Amino acid sequence: MRMPTYEYRCTRCKHQFEAVHPVGGTVDRCERCGARVRRVFSPPALIFKGSGWYITDHRKTPAPSEGDGGTPKAAKTTPAPKPADSGGAGVEGSKPSDVKKGKKAS
């Protein structure tokens, strides 16, 4: 079983050193001058950057690449049809009676 490595600094000579010991163990004296030492706390060596650490950051389908110039299908919008005039919906230039019969105006 591997034991953790701890950092210590001497209060007198400022010598900094590492010691490997169990979690409950301590080092009391400097290995150079014999004075009392204090444990040094350092930031972890592992740094998490960027997204992808939450379930909402993962996609089920691959996103389109930035270079393809397209937009995702869900993001495309089609204009909604305009409401019909009071004369009824129809093809431009045709009479309402022609639309009902399936005729087009020429």
C-alpha cells in the first residue's frame, strides 16, 4: 500500500522537505537543524479546466463542427405563414372561388 507524501518547512532555517508517512503520522523536527517544522499545504497537481464535468455538458449526438457553416437542425426556423385576409386564404392573383375549385390564376 502506498502512503501519502507530505511537505514540511522548518521554522528556523526555512528548509523545506518531503516526508512519506501514514495519514495519522507527523514529523516534529527538521532533518537539518532539529528545530520544529510546520506542514506546508500546496495546491493539488491535478487541475480541471473546461466543460464536460456535468451531465448537461454531454451530448448524445455529435454537434456540427464550426467549419461546416450549417446550423443544427433544431436551430433552423421556418417563417410562420401569415394569417389570411378577410377575403379568405388563397393563391396570389386568384379568386377565392378559384382556390376552392383548384384553379390557378394565370
